[in-house]
Amino acid sequence: MKHFKSVEFSDGNSFEIIYENCTAKPLADLLHDSIMADGYSVDSGMLGNRTYVKGNRIARLLLGAFYKYFKFHVKMKTLDDKTVHVTVNKATTGMSGGVIGVNQVKKELKRLQGNFQQF
């Protein structure tokens, strides 16, 4: 059963999901495991307020759109005992990959949104 209540995009650079009937720690673990299974690694931060990265920034700069690079910040905030607000923001624009790179980052953000809606 899906636990998300609503999804809102703010200008295509982020998305927000409000999860109901759950608590922060198990949700944070679930989201972390999901993003790590997609090949991301932790760039910085603590569970519930963390930046994840996939790919290599230097390779992206050298090879452009031929080498994918994604960086997203996932922040959680507990609204009450059973409601958690999750915000995912792009931490890179994709400009080093040109128009193709920008579109790759937008597409990855939408894919992450779909994954996060599964919980």
C-alpha cells in the first residue's frame, strides 16, 4: 500500500512528497536503501538530510553528456508522529553536459520521484 499523500514540483528543480502513516527513521532507511540500490553513493550529510551522487564530476566535465553525473539532496522533516515531508533537490544542473546533460538530470529527477512514490 502506498503511503504518500501528495507530490508537488517546484519549478522542476525539486519535488516534495508528504508521507502519511509512517515514521521518519524507517522511511529514511527505506529511501536511503532505494537510492543506494540505484548506484548512488553518499556525498555528505546524515541520514534524513543527505546528498547523494552518482557518476564522476571530472569525467562529466571532460566527456560531457557521454558520461552521466547526478547529484541530489534529500531532506526529511517530521510534521507530526505519523507524517513525514521529504524534499529532493537537484544539486547539479547538468550544464557540463550541455542541453543533453540538462535533460538527463531532469529525467533522473522524475525517475527518482517515481521511485519515491512507490513507498
